[in-house]
Amino acid sequence: MVMPVMRGRPSGSRQQILGILLFVVLVSMSIYSIMAPTRTDQAKEAQAREVPLSEITRGYAKLEFTKIIIRDNKVYATMSSGSVLSSYKESTDSVSDLGWNDPKNATIVEVENREATNILLAILPDLLFFMLIIGGVIWLFRGIARSQSTALSFGKSRAKVSDATQVKTRFVDVAGCKEAKEDLVEVVDFLKNPRKYINLGAKIPKGVLLVGSPGTGKTLLARAVAGEAGVPFFSMAGSEFVEMFVGVGASRVRDLFLRAKRNAPAIIFIDEIDAVGRQRGGAGFGGGHDEREQTLNQILTEMDGFEQGTNVIVIAATNRPDVLDVALLRPGRFDRRIFIDKPDLEAREQILRVHCRNKKLAKGVRLHDIAKQTVGLTGADLENIMNEGAIFAAKRQHVALTQRDLVDATEKVTVGPEKRSRKLTPHEKEITAYHELGHAIVGHLCKESDPLHKISIVSRGTALGVTWFLPQEDTYTTSRTKFLDEICGLLGGRASEQLVFNEMTTGASSDIEHASQIARSMAMRYGMGDDDIGPVTYGERQGTMFLGVEPAAARNYSEEMARKIDEFVKKTIQKQYERALAFLRQYRDQMESLSKVLLKKETMTVDEFTDIFEGRKQVVQEPEPAETPVEEDETSFESSV
């Protein structure tokens, strides 16, 4: 509220100064134009004929002149005919000395005192310059005052303030997060009816910590609380407290809490509180810089120093709860910790419906199918999918979003956009087709594998082809059998290349890496290794992490145990690879039929796959066209390698 006024004052002051200077210039020009001779007189005097002074005296006596003007030491005599005579006189000669004061003579004699006028004209440039200097000094001092006020404002809170009329978000706008909303409903009731709880001896919660991965809706929930309660909402990021000047952060904390108390009941929302709430001491700090520590200390003091009747609640959000200071998390400060997980199937469908309120959907759009294809995505990802779907619909000149638009948007967000400009040689395209079919067939035959959804040999991102396996429902535990089936499915692409081409390519590198990680996690984290390894966790995880990102593990086991773990990983990978080869040998004919369709269409749905694989649809062999010499050169992949 203060800053816009301060920004407005210098602009108004400059306009006033410019107005004053313009007024002075106009007045000066007016004075000059009034006091200076007219152009007509100047023209006549410039054409005056020079004569002796005695001749003008004789003409005066003979009444030959209508007017005589004495200007300084110059005499101008205007004759009846209009011509002008001029002459010089001594500076000591007066009108009486010249005899031009005869009362009976009708000639008009005027004496102009040019001395005052000359003085004004002489000092006018200096006067204007002086006024410009004065205006510059005034502008300079105002600039200094502005800089001083800006320096003093460092300690003021930069929180964005929204009143009850500005916060439009309600709980109905937040899909999913059912348990989190139930906990926050109590906070809203605290703000609306504090006496009901105080009379029963209950204390108003000081703070609520929202913990969740990025994009899960922490900020949206905080705004919904403010909207439901109808109270002022002070929002500020944790990084905005800290400046290069020591003590500024603590001053801003004091100002923020003071403003909130004055507007109580109110909500203070601190986003990314881990920026200032890290553990004090060595963790998270370096070089003796204690500005963050001072800011954190002030937050702790303010939260613990609330009066009993002060109805202000602090809501903070973070995705790094492991780095927060323990004093910040104790009861009396952040009394409640609400974990916001990624949405499940039902919540994802609700989120999609929220984000399609302002979009036109065509008949037959099945948001439930889109929700099933987006396992593990956050609310922000789902919002992005709906936006990409609207973009696809606009490109295709659709009047409403179709199912195809949403499916393409889902694939673009989860896997990456199609790269049809990436041209593969026919041999590379054939290898890619068999590789993806290897994944599809092996995954389809493994009972614990997720169901097959789609096969494509169109390049996406860094992948030359993609095979989708989508779970039918959300699961929270994984069995040993499922891990082994997943490894087998990952190795199906490599096994298919070896079976068909008796060759290995780099296309399976990411599959092998992922399979090795699963096998190593089975031995080191989940206790699913051999009896020699046992149900023991190996490798102590250390360091801080973001939610959803695994930290590095420190080695805390012997060389002998490391050898056993490596042997288990190698044995598991080799066994599942042989299993994948056995599947593909058994269903080699089906793979050949599927490859012909996939190479022709480039994309295959699960229904097309199962119809051909289970023999419900026969593939007609088409005669191959004669190859031209150019085509032979383009397809000579093996020889060129």
C-alpha cells in the first residue's frame, strides 16, 4: 500500500517543476515583447537619414516634424511625410538645452528611459539559468529523499495482501486432497468462530505445514482456506525475506506479523519456507552467513509470541520437510503437518473435471480413461494436459475438445512430442518395430506386468519408439514377482533384436539401465535378494532430498557383500533375459505378423495387438514393391556400419 504512493510522488513533483519553468519562460518572453520596440518602429529607424543635430533643431522651430523621440543619445525625428531623420546628441544635453520645450510648438517630444529595460534584458538570461539551477537542486534533493525512503523500506514486508473480496478460491475449486481439506476445514472454523474453541480451553493452532511434491496444490489449498474463511491473506515466499543486508529478513518478519495482527483474523502464507527455515548451524549454511538464522529466529519468536486472543494462523508450504529446523516443527509453532500426496485415480478424474470447466468438451469424451493413463502425475500436470488438449483442438479446427485431443495431449506431456521430422532408414525403422514388439509381447505374457496400452515407432523425445504399459488402478506396494516381470519386459526389446537380427544396438541402453536399477534395489533396499544377501538394507541414504527424488547412498557394506550383490544383479538380469528370449521364440510367428502391421501403420492400439496376437485377425501378406537402386543404397544399414 505504501510503495505505489511513493512511486507516484516523484512523477507529480517533476510535472510541477516543469510547469513552473514553463511559466517563467512565458512570462519572460511576454515582458521582452512588451518592453522591446515594435518591428515597425525598428524598420523605420533603420531607414532613417542621418543629419546634423542643428538641422533637427531648425525643423523643430519650423514645425516640420510631427514627433521627436530621444532614445539614449540618439534622436529620431518623424516628418509629416513619414520619413525619419536621425542624429546624435551629447549625453549631457537635455530637452530644454536643445530648445525643444516650446509649449507653443505642436511637435511631440518623447524621451525614452531605456536604462531600466536594458538592465532587465541583461539579467534575464542569468535569471533563467539561476532558476534552472534551483529546479535541478530541488530534483536532486527529492531523489536523495526517495533513495533514503527506499533504503528504509528494506525492512518492510513485501507480502502480497488479498482481502476477502479478492480471494475467490474455495474448497470446491480444489479437487482431490480429501483428507487435507478435512483438516483445513477445522482451521477455517477456528478463524470464523474462535470463541467456540477458546471457551472450551482449546488453543487456536499457530501454524499449519503443507508438505507435498511440487504441483500437488499446496498454494491452492492455502488460498482456499483464506477464501472460505473470508479473511485477509498475506502471501510471501521464503526467499523474499532474505537480502544482502544482515537484519533485513528479521525486520520483514516483524513487519509481516505486525500487519497480520492489525488485520486479524488473518492468514499468513509462507511459500517454500525451507529457504529460511533450514536447520541452524552447519546444515544449509556456509561461510558464517547468519542472515537466514536471524530470520528463522524471528519467525520462531513471532509464532511463539502470539497473544491468546490473536486470531492469526500461519500456513507454510515446502517439498523439503527433512531440512527444516526442529524448533520450527515443534508443537506450539507448526501444530499441524498435512501431507499432500499425488492424486489417485478418483482424484485425478476430479481434477480433470475442474480444469475443463471453462473448456468445451465434445460428446463421448471419457475423462476416466485419461485419469487411468496419468498415474503418478500431479494436479499441475493434469492442468497442463487439459491446456495442451485445448491447443490441439484449436490447431485441428475443432469446436470442442475430443478424446483424441486429450489422448495426444497426455502422450505429449508424459512421453514427449512426436518428432516425425526425424527420418529413420528402413533398416532402423525395422529394428525399432521389432524392439517395441519385443517389449509388448513379453509384457503381455508376464502376468504381473501392467496391461499393454499402445505401441508406436514414431520418435518421441530421445526415444525412437515407445511402448505404453498403463496400470488399471493405483497400487502402493510391489511384489517380488512384479519386479521380475518388469525386468523381463524391459529386456524384451533387446531379446527381440538378438532373435531377429542376431545383432545388438544401443536402443536398449535405457532399458538395461532401468532393469539393473530394479535388480539392485531388490537386493539392497527391499530384502528380495538371495539367501546369502538376506533381508538387510545395504547403503545408507544420506543428504537432503526433494520429495520424489532418491538421495545418494553411502557405502556401508564390505567388498564381499558388494560382490554378492553384483552377482545377484547379473544372475537376475541374465535369467529374465533368457525368459524373454523363450517367450519370443514361442510366439515368433505372431511377432512377424505384428511387425508387418506396425511398420505400415507406425502406431498400434492394444485391441489391434490382441486381435493379431490371439489369431482373431489375419494379416494379409502384400507383395513387396521392386526396389530401386536408390532404395538399395538407403537400406544398406548393415554394410554401411
